[in-house]
Amino acid sequence: MGTAMSVLNRLAGARVVERLGIKAPVDRAVYQATKAGFSTIGAANRTFVAARKLGRPERLPAAGDRGVFDLTPTEEQQLIADTVREFAAEQLRPAAAVADDKCETPPELLGTAASLGLTLVGVPEELGGLATERSTVTNVLVAEALAHGDLGLALACLAPAAVSNALVRWGEETQQATYLPAFVGDDVPAAALAVQEPRPLFDPFSLHTKAYRTAGGFVLEGVKSLVPRASAAELFVVAAELDGRGPALFIVESSSAGLTVESEPAMGLRAAATGRLVLSQVSVPSSALLGGADPAVYADCVRLARLGWCALAVGTGAAVLEYVTGYVNDRVAFGEPVSHRQGVAFKVADIGTELDGMRLVTYRAASRAEQGKPFAREVALARKLCADKGMAIGSDGVQLLGGHGFVKEHPVERWYRDLRAVGLMEGAVLV
């Protein structure tokens, strides 16, 4: 992709880059987060205005067919993933417990994450980003690396990229010219892809949030749940049923009249400061419709979001495996490490086996999506495997620590809670 060095240069102020021996001047973003209240209007909104006119929307071409079945990341992709993973280990992991307790993401972490260029990876060079072709595999590697630090904080860091990726893939020229410049600057706005709704057995293809046509555009009515950093977000991409035609995506600014946000702390993902988005007769212009209400666009949105959650599950599962391996080797009972017991050793081996399967099926789906090939089947397989085995890995991690798995002194109880979101969450991330 030719983006590895550009991403690394944006990390020049961090200790990880000093150890890599890379030094280049870069302005560090100063990112101010708005604290969530119990119920509030949308975050104070910047004015989104088209800085220039585009003759046509910019689309990234599909990556070239490699000709062989090879899921090995390129040298550039691996360098990006290693750098992000080190950032996650040094900054996300230490901050995760406090962020989980407070149900908020530290502003300084968001500023550093913005300086990583997470929203630049999927934006074309012509629009100020770094991409020359589709970057699904790279996005999956980045999500996996961030989740190795903490899933909740990873979600908060990746939420704006979900919106910028949607605008690149399906936005018209006016939409791209109006909103994308904010995502390639230093002051990246908080933004979120809102698909989930607060009801049992939620089906993203059967939405209760409705959009009705009016003379000047559309009116949205409904509720979205578990929206990352909802109270701070300045821009949303909202899924709604359009006049009986099926689900569609709409761009909604947080300053829109009738839009309110309620605090919605959950069992997991607490560090992402999830909130509930309430849409009460919210009017948006006709230009807010994203992707022309094409059913294929919405289907791809759901699949790419599910793929993102698979990547987050893989990263968190790897963290569990790494932690419990060290624990069972160090924990001594009856004069020997507990890892000498077959019941323990086999369970750790099972985690490693399932994790490799989750990773491979996720990479395969990402590779097909990046190359422009059909990938619905592969995403369905990845979703099923990562939802089931991800929760099992979280549960086994708690079990292997015994009583220590139940207390907050060790992070496995948090990872267990976060991993349960993989099988139920829709939207929020987009690779």
C-alpha cells in the first residue's frame, strides 16, 4: 500500500518510534473529549462545509489479485500492525482498568490515536489520506493490534474511522467534500456508525428506526444503542428503514434538532463510553442519504462491520492467551506450576487452536473484500466462529485463573465481559 512509513512518521513523538529509530516532525493532535452526561443534546458541533468541489466521488480501487492463497501480511502491513500493537501495549493496556471503571476514554489517548493516522489509512491520497487501494486487510490488522491492548478503548479509537471509511466507500462527491477533510486533519472529530438497536435478538436487516421522505429530505425516528462515545460525537452514520424500501444509511450531524444522547453503560465495552442515540423527528436534507439506499451498500456495511468485530475478537483473544499462559506457568500449586496439569495445559492449547482458526478465517474474509471478490460467506463463517469461540476464550481465561479470574486485579474478567459483545454488536466499526 505504500503507507507504512507515512503512518509511522505520524507517531514520531511517541516512545515506540524513538526505539524504532524513526524521527520526523509532526504536529500532535490535541483532542478534547466531551464528558457524557445522563441525557444531553448532541455534542457541540463544528460546521461541516465543503472546502472544495469534487467533480466526482473518489473511490479506492480493489487490491490486485495475488494469484495464490496467501494470508501473510506484507512487510508494510506487518510494520504498521507491530507499531500499533506496541502503542496498545504501552498506552491502552495500562489505562484500560480506570477507563472501564469510569466509563470514559482518556482524552490524551484519543489524541495519540488520532496522531496514529487511523482515519487516514482508508482515505484516498486525492482527499488527503494515505490509501491508493482498498485497505481492508490493513484495517483488520490495526483493529486486532489495538484490541490486544483493550477492546473497549480500541472501539473508541476506531469509531471515527468507521465513518470516514463509509464516506470513502459510498459517499457522493458533495458528501466527501463536506465531511472527509475533517478526518484527515489534526483535529479528527468524534464520530460513530450507529446500527444497533435496544431490543432482543436484534436483526440489522429489520430496523425499527424509520426514515420518512419529506419535501426537503427525510425525517428520522427511532433509537440506537451502544453507540461509542455518543455524547462526544459530532457526526453519525445512522441506519434506518426507508419508507418500506429496506435499510439505508444517513449522515446525521449531532447538532440536528431532535437528536439527544443518553448514557448507556453496559456489561462490557465500558471504556468506549457507549450511549443511546434518540432520534425524535430529526430532519435531514436529501443529501444526507448515503449510498443511494442501495441494498447492496447496506449489506456490505453490515458485513464489513462484522468483520471489524471479528478482528477485535482476535486481538482480545490473543491477549487472553498471552496472559493465561504466563499465569499458569508462574502459578505454583502442590510444588509445581499448574500448567503441568493436563486439564490446564489442554485448555490453554484449545485457546491457541481456536484463536488461530479465528484469525485465519478473518484474514481470508478481509483479503477477499479487499480484492473486490464476493466475501459474504467468509464473513458469515468468521462471525460465527469469532462470536462462539471468542466468548469461550473469555470464559476459559477466567476459569484458568480460578478465583483470580473473578476479581478486577487481573484483566481477564474485563476481557470476558468485552468479548461477549462480539456476537451481538452491529456497526460501530467498519473495515
